[in-house]
Amino acid sequence: MTEDQSKTANPYLGGLFAPAREEITAMDLPVTGRVPDALRGRYLRNGPNPLRVDDPAGHLWFSGEGMVHGVRLRDGRAAWYRNRWVRSDEVARQLGEKVLHGPRHLGMDFAPNTHVQEFAGHLLALVEGGSLPYELDPDLYTVGPFDFHGTLPGGLAAHTVIDPRSGELHTVAYCPAWSYVQYLVAATDGRVRRCVEIPVEGRPMMHDFSLTEHHVLLYDLPVAFAAGWGSPPAFRWDPRRPARLGLLPREGGAGRVRWLEIEPCYVFHAMNAHERDGLITVHLVRYDRFFDLTRPAPFRQPAYLERWTVATADGTVRRLELDERPVEFPRVDPRRLTLPHRFGYAVHQPAGEERTGFGTGLLKYDLERGTAEEFPVPPGGDIGEGVFVPAGPGAAEDEGWVLAFAYDPRRAATDLLVLAAQDFTAGPVARIHLPVRVPVGAHGNWIPDQPPGP
């Protein structure tokens, strides 16, 4: 099947979504502009990249095996680009390679395709729904499944928060086989030190969560696992499910969760949350509904940046829409996670059927002033999630760079853009030219080089 035929049958198999067909390594990439000397590390991004699709018409984008794309920056240059499939057992078999084996949760074995995060010296490809993360080496080759040194009681999740104060990893994991979700905390030694099982009904999809200094926020919303509909697990909007926001004290047990009723909606991604004087402030991206198969284009609904203010005294939740532009993939300076923050970044998404990829531009929000600046991409282009990299440990909140993959229709290939956060609309200070098109993907992170030891 050609890419055009695939697009006709399924938009997630053609055009800018068409999967990469091979793994490549390219050294000493050409650069327009100059890579800042302070950028020493790897920009990595994960995303679905199916090896084989038996039913193109029924293929779901998030069911493809994970492929991690990376660019290595150092000494003011781009040392390499490489892409590698995550080697689950099935991926290894399809590639004719030795199966790695390792621990499993409920016999699940899926090549994580959603995020990539370094923690406690381990580089992890992440996915939700009950599967384990997979560890990668610095060159993106798969080491094998990772169960936090035997301490992970189930699967992990696609989204984690590393508390900038403690360095610990927090997440909320779900699995269609469970009647609960797990709040997990891993200590800096890479072992899970805390697991709270919180009962929930109807097997909800909790793609993300929020963390403040004292609370965990759980989004129990009307999207739940649909038994027998697709593999890996697939989901549907269930209008019978109530929408509620759970408040769990960080050190509290499951019985201390306080459930607050909210209007029906869906939240894929939260930007950040913090609290002060009994008020919790959350910035997130809200859909009216998602996975609703009774509506046209159920997977292409618009979402908008909102501020939710939660009064812990009386349990009220106030919503305020901050921008009329549809957006997704919100991020902040990672040093501000769980803390008050002024700036945030998001992808400006085209509406409905206008989409060829995920983004028409990147937005920088000044949440204190209520303003936003946009760096647009040209017609036919696309841009992914923007990842903020501080200029140094003591740098100001927006003193640094925003990194993102962007498709250049003139080259029919992808660039890694380096935007100066304090001069956001001026254009990239560096445009690193990759030799191939990177398919539309999910989430990524900047993995800085470790400072040399004494």
C-alpha cells in the first residue's frame, strides 16, 4: 500500500503521520544558525510507529509500536540524529533479532510509544494501560523492560512528574484489568517507595494527573476502556460516567481521597498545578468530550487552555478559559513543576479536518499578564510539542530555549528548532536539519549530559 492509499484508508498511516520505514543514524548534522554552547545533551521524542498494520482501516494511531527519535547536541553542533524502535519481544521478532525477555505485568508486552523520561540513571520509554516501561541506552538501543528493580507492582504510565524539590518520581497508573488506579512514588534510588490503590469504577482512562506540594489530582472523567474494541486497549466516551476531580493528600491513604463533581469533559494533558492558602491552581487543556463515536471525527476534537481554581475548604472548582485557540501538549519549565509558574508553552492546533499534522505553531503563554506569543510554521508544515530547556540551574523561568521537531515542506524533511524563549517570535537561533521526515509523534524530553564527577 502506498502512503497516499494508506491516507485514503486511514489518515494516521499517510501524510505526515506515515511511519518511518527504517532506522538510520546520521552524523554531524547541518545547522542554520548556531546551537547554543550550553545545550549539551539529547533531545528525545517518542511516538507510535507501526511495523506492520494488518487492518489499515481500523488502525488507531496510538496502537503503533514506539519509535524514539533523538538529536545529540554538544560543543555548539549537532553530533547525531538517530531513530530506533523500542524492542518489545514482538518488535524484536519482526526485525529478526534476539528477543530480550524480562519482567512482565499480566503478560503484557508492548513497545512503549508515548513518552521518554530519564530517572535515577535510567532512560525509560513510557506507555500507559498496564505495560512496563522499557529502558534504553544512551544511543537509544533497547536494554529491556524495567520494573524499578522489582518494586513496581504493576504497569507505569505515560506521564510522570519529577518533583524538583525531592527529585522523586510521581505518577498515576491504570490498567483495564484493575478496579483501581495506583498513585506511585519512586525514590531517587529508582525503587518504588509508595503505592496507594484508589478504587474507581468503570476502568477510566487517566492519561495524566497533576501534582502540587501537598496533593495529587486525579482526573476521573467519562472516557473508559471499551472491552473488545481494538487491541491494545481502546477507549470510548461514556455519558453515563460522572466527571469528578479527586484530591489525594500526598501522604494520605485511599480513604482520604476527596472527590469533587465537575462538568463532563476530558483532560489529556495538564500543564502544571500549585497551591497556596487553601487554593489549588491548575492549568490544563480541556476537551468538551473525546472518543465520542457518535460525533464526526471523534479523535479530532478541539481543546482549549483553561485555569481551574479548586477551593479545598468548600470543594468548589472554578473554570476559566484562557485562550480561544485550540491547543495541546502544554509544558512548563521543569524546575517549576508543583510550584507557581508564570510561563507555559503549547502547540497551536488547526481545527477539525484542516489538520495535516498536529501543530500550526508554538505558543508561549505569559499567564501573569494573560498574553501569548506565537511562532508559526509555514503552510504545509507541522510542529510538535515544545520542550523548555533552562539556560542554567539559576536561570530565570523563561531564560533558556524551547526545542521542537518541525516538518519543513520545502525540504520534505524535519528540523529540530531551537527557539530563544525570551525572544520567542524572532525565529530559531538554530535550525538543525535532519535527513528524513520524523512522523507526527507524542512526547519527549531534554536529557542533559551529567556533569563530570570530582
